[in-house]
Amino acid sequence: MSKNTKQALAQEPLEESATEDSKKSVVPAVAVTDIAEYQPHEEQIVRLETTYAKLVVDCSTSEGLANAKEVRVDIRDVRYALDKTTKTALVPYQQKVKDAQARVNQVKEFGETLRTRVLVLEEPIDEAIKVEEKRVADAKAERERLEQERIEAIRAKINRFSSVAAAYASRSAADVASILLGVKESVILPEEYGEFEAEGTIARDNAIEQLEALHKSAVEREEAAAKLLAQQKELDALREKQRVADAEAEELRKQRAEEDRKRLKQQQDELDKQRRDLEAQQRQQRDTQAEQQRQQQVRDDQHRRDQEELARLRAQAAAPAPAAATVNEEKAEVAPAVVHTPVIEAIIADPATPPADDIVEVVALGFDVDLDTARAWLRAISF
């Protein structure tokens, strides 16, 4: 690094510090040590801290990058020198560590040799003591095991007395009676129960009392169950009878329903027949009425024509005629031969003919005869 560059880099932080606070000065941190080899390096580090602590590098330009590399070389030179000094300074201490470790190993080896000599004397005695202690401990453990087994066996017997009632709570009266007899025959021996004799006696007496109550309840329950079973059988029989009666009633209902269905069908058929007959009658009546209307129309037409003919004849009779005796006689003689048969047929066939007097008058006017003659002619024709 050039001298001008170092001066510029050293002057820059000083100027910045003076600008920020003219009353403050840059005082780098100095490590205090009594190791003489590191003291020169402390001065170099103080220089680096004073020069580069607040340095901001700018590597975006070629000049800034070159300056940054020079600063890195300056710092690395101090670090490399520090590493060499550390290796040199450790040499005497490393040899002392090796010598101390060799002494430690020697002390350990000698102490182990002495310990082996002591163990030769201690181990047989220690082994004998341990064997005896184990025998005593095993004997004690065996006695405790046997005692525990004895107590557990007695407790199991007492627990059987205490739990027998609960175990037979839902059993039959015969089963309860059997176990009750067995409990009553049980004997609480002192040599069997030992210090638990009183407790076993109390448990046995309680079991007998509970079983007796349980037996009584079982008997009552079974009697009630038997009574209920008898009632259930009776109820089942009644239900069966009722079922049969219901089945018979259902069959009768079906038969009656079938009969009602057939009767209703027959009635419906009859109603349908009556309806068809009525419709036929109505059709016939309509046809008859139509025929009667047609006949009435024919009669009305005939009556209208007769009235027109009668009016014509009356008009003709009222008109002046060349009355000649000879002509009248000839007409009188030939009149019976030219009687209008359609008029006579209409008189006989049609019940709605005009009155007889009108007919006689028409005949008289038509043949120019008197009314008596016309009436005699019509009477002769009718007979």
C-alpha cells in the first residue's frame, strides 16, 4: 500500500470523528496481557482499529476495489504474523504439557500397581463377606416370601367368604342352599388362620348371614317367577283363544264382506239393468214421441189442407152459379159415383178429423146437395 493511500485512509476516520464531535477522540480498545510475544501485535491491532474501524469500502469501482484489496492485505499481514507468534509462543508450553502428561501416566501406573497388591489381600475377605450377606439376605427373602404366601392364602380364604354372596346373587335357590351348607360346615382353625382367626370368623359369619338372606330372596324370587310363569301360560292360553276367535271373526268378516260384495254387485247389476231398461224406455219414448210428433204434423198438414178445401168450397158455394134443374139433377144422380175417397179414409183413419158437421157441409157444398143427402151418403159409406 502506498504511503499516500495509508495517510488518506488514516486521515478519513479522524476527519469524520472531528466532524461528529470535536470534543471526542478515537480511543481504540487495547487488550492487556503479560505475554511479551503478543505485545508488538497489540500495537499493530490498535493501528488497524484506529485506521479501519469505521472504514466503508466501495467495490463498485475499479479504484475502490483496488483500495479494498490493499486494506485486506494490510489486515491479513497482521493476522498472519499473529498466527506465527502463537505457534512460536506455544512451543515451550506444549513441551511442559507433554512432560506433565508423562508424569501423570507414571503416577497412575504406579498407583494401579499398589492397588492391585492391596486387592490381593482384600478380595478374598470381601468375597466371603458378600457370600454370607447374600445367604442371610436370601434366607430373609425366603422367609418373607413364605410369610407373604401364607398371608395371601389366608386373605384368599377370607375374601372367598366376603365375596361368596355377591358371586351367588343371581343363582338359583338350590345353588345358594348348597354353598350355604358348605360355608356353615367350614371351620376356622387357629393353626390355619393364625393371627387372622378372628377376621376369618367374622367373614364366615357374615357370609352365612348374607347367604341366608340371599337364599330367602331366591326362594321368594323363584316362587314369584313360578307364579308369573303360570300367569303367563294362562295369559298365553287366553291370547291363543283370542287369536282363534279373532281368526274366526276375521274369516266371518271376510265371508260377510264377500257376501256383501256379491250382493252389492248383484244390486249394481240390477241397477245397471234397470238403468239400461230405463234408457231403452226413454229411447223408445223419445222415438214414440218423435213418431207422434211426426203423425201430429201429418194430421196438422191434412187439417190445414182440409180447412183450405173447405174454405174454397164455401167460397165456391157463395159465388152465383148458373142454376139449372137439369144440371143439378145430373149432378145429383152421378154424385154418389164421384165421392172423394181420400176424405172418407181420412175420416175413418184419423181420430183427429174435423167435426162431422163440417164434413157434411163440405160434402153438401162439393156435390151441391142438401145437408141431409150429404149426411145419408156419409152414413152409407161408413157402414
